[in-house]
Amino acid sequence: MMKAIAIFIFTIFYGGFAVAESLCDSPLAYQVGTDEECIKQCPNRETNDSGSGTGMNYTINCALKKCPMDKPLRIDDGSCFSCYESKLPVSSVVKNCLVCPNRVEVHLQNPLTTVCSLKECPHDAPLRAWLQGCYACSDTDYYAQFETKNCDVCPNRIKVKNKMGEARCEIQIDQSDSNVVVAKDDKCPTNIPLKRWDGCCFSCDTNDTIALDSKCNDKWGTCEYVCPNREIVYQVGGNPSSFLKCPDATPLRDSNGKCQACDAGWDINMKFQDTTKCESICPNRIQPKDSVLCALKNSIR
């Protein structure tokens, strides 16, 4: 079992950096520059062969040496997950699928890959979608919209085909619901200007994560200016997500949508994001040319 995180978070200091003790026990891997850096920070962790970047900007993953008993499933970056996790990271490769008796390896043809799938989707996430993930009927995740074998398990969804002829399992908008406002002529009312991918309109102040139209992946487009109090996490394709801006204590949002502190003792992954945000939001950091990582300035060697 993982150690319980205490009310007070103790900190390990090393080489001018600080790493929260709870980070060392986290089931998720994080990135470092060298093998020695990983072990120095957290003696209970080790690096693996997976990494990202090139040359001086190359990083490797620092992961637990042994996954905890309640999270025995290990993926290729070294992160550990529960056997009951319904949505493993997309494109991840599971190293030990059969450690979980409730899962099975499924060999897919498109794309040609093998995924570690739940034998049965849970009641709160019954929709079996692309890459064998299990999703809630209300989930607006990009991958939940792909053709599924059981779209009819969700009364709020309908099978459709897009302009490319691809089968989809999309949320059906109930226009009789007075709480739902649908964009007219592709525009939302000025008091609820934030438009979700399916045409529903929301206030800029909503706490919900809103999946936008795929055209909003254009960093030089106009989507960013619709709600000045929000920010977009871009991705290589599909529906980017709109979040309320991060709080002052953790102002930098990474490519996974998480808010990070400027003085965090690790590099922050900004893949696909606006490269100017790293240094403009965190003056103590820099994103080297051709790197996806926002690094502490005094860690660049």
C-alpha cells in the first residue's frame, strides 16, 4: 500500500530543488534529465528506457521501482494504475496486463496495436469506445465519440456519420430542455459565448471542462479570446479542452491539463502548447528551442 499523504507535506531538498515527499510515492512517473537525478530525488524510484526529446533536451521517466498492490498495472512510461481504471492513457502500452484478472489483451487492426482492456465496462462507464476504453454516457472526451459496439447502451447518445463517413456515437442534444442553449448560425449568445463541440453554449465562468470544436486547436485562431478568464489545452487533433485559468499558486497548465507551480522541482511538459507561456507565466523557467519541456532556468546545463 502507498503511504498515506500526511496533512503536512514534507519536502526533500536536493541540489537547489525541492521535491514533495508525496511525489516520490506517486504512482505516476515524471520526467528527469539523468538516471542519477531520479535516484537522488527519490531512492524508491528508477528510470526506464522510455523518454522524450532529443540531444540536450532529452528526458527519461522516473517511476516507482515496484507498483503498489492497489495499482499493479504498469504502462510503458512506468506509471502504475488500478486494475479497475476505465480509461488508461491513450496510446500507452501496458507491460503486465495479465496481472489483473479482470482485464484481457485485445489485438486491434486499426490502429495495429494491442490494448489491455477491461473484460466488462463498469456501470458508471458502460460505453466501450475506440481503443477499448470505457466511458460514461455523459463523457465528452474526444475518444468517447468514436464508433462503439454498444452506443445504444447510452440513451443520450446516437449513432451518426460525419462528413468523412466515419461512424460516431455522439451525445444527442435535447433541444426541448430549457437548460440547453444551442448555437444559432454557429454563434452562442453573448452571455454564454463558450461553444462546446456539439453546439451547446456555456458561460465563461463554468467550472466544467468544455471540449471545444477541433478548429480551436489553431493556436493563432480566435477561440482563445472568447473567454479571457479561460485557457485552452491544445492537442494534435480532436477536441481541445477549455479550462478556467489556473490559480496563482499553480499558474502554469501543462499538456495534460494539470496546474503546476512555477517552483516545482521537475520539468513541465508543454507539448502542443503555446511556447511563450512557459517564461511569461513563470519567469524562473525557460523552454529551450525545439523542446516540449518548460524547465527551471538553473537546471539547464
